[in-house]
Amino acid sequence: MASLKEKIEVVKRIFPEGDTAIIAALHEVQNEYGYLHPEGVKLISEVLGYPEDWIMSVASFYHMFHKEKVGKYHIYLCTNLSCMMAGAYEILKFLKENVKDEKEFTYEEVECIGLCDGAPAALINGTPITNLTVEKMGEILREPEKFVQKQEGTYYDLKDLYD
Ligand code: FES
């Protein structure tokens, strides 16, 4: 299995010009640690040659990068219009009352995630979950592995295309 450094080196090969590689490298770090771990940011700095502060300032523009550690399962609950009208706030209330272990679960409200036809909707570690109900969220908190798929595929998987 490739090290994080090897993955970032592949990113550099894919995006050799300018600072375009930073975003892709940040994705690799978040895939590795679940958030932008300082060690991962340091590696980006070493491989791509940008100061760590600069890399974090780029990350600060993007909501989907976690600057702090999040739970093993991180829930983006949409509370935008379609989801709000379909009951997202009941689900949010349920999460507030029932999420106790922040090592296991963390959550945050987000704007539309493009799943309005399945409102209310959420993304959990990248897995789209639609037609949420309080009952369904209860099941997810009890047995998240039944609902959340491991996200496969990173820039590293494209390495053979850039040799
Ligand atoms: S409004 Fe919730 S997914 Fe679009």
C-alpha cells in the first residue's frame, strides 16, 4: 500500500504546474487521517514546496476540508429549503439529543448537497443518504457500517495514467 508521501508525489505528477496540486493533496491527507492532520500538511509542504500556512490558507476556502479532528463518522446534514421542508430540523434535533460520543460521530449543517429529490438528505463520510427520517437516523447511529460505504478511489489510483 502506498504511503501518503507517495500519494502526494503522484498528485504532483498529475498537476505539475502552479498550486493546483494543493487541493488534490489535501484530499489525500483527509482520506488518510479523516482530517487535515498537521503531519499530512507538513508532507504536502515538503513535496510541493509551499509553506504550511499557505496550504492551510488554501484549505480555509473549502468547507469540506476538516481542519480539526472529526468523528469516525462525520455527518453533513442538509438543512436547506427542500430538506428543511421535508423534516431536516427534526433530524438535527435528534442528532443534538443523541450524538454523545464525538470520537464516533460528529455532524454539521450544510447547504444543499444536490440530493433534493431525496430530501431530507445527508452525506456521511461521503456516502449519500436520502429520504432520512428520525427513525432512519437512529438506525444509522446504531449501525453506521450498514449505511456508510467505504469511499474508494483517490488521485493515487490514476498514477499509471501519468507515468
Ligand atoms: S436542499 Fe437538501 S439536498 Fe438540496
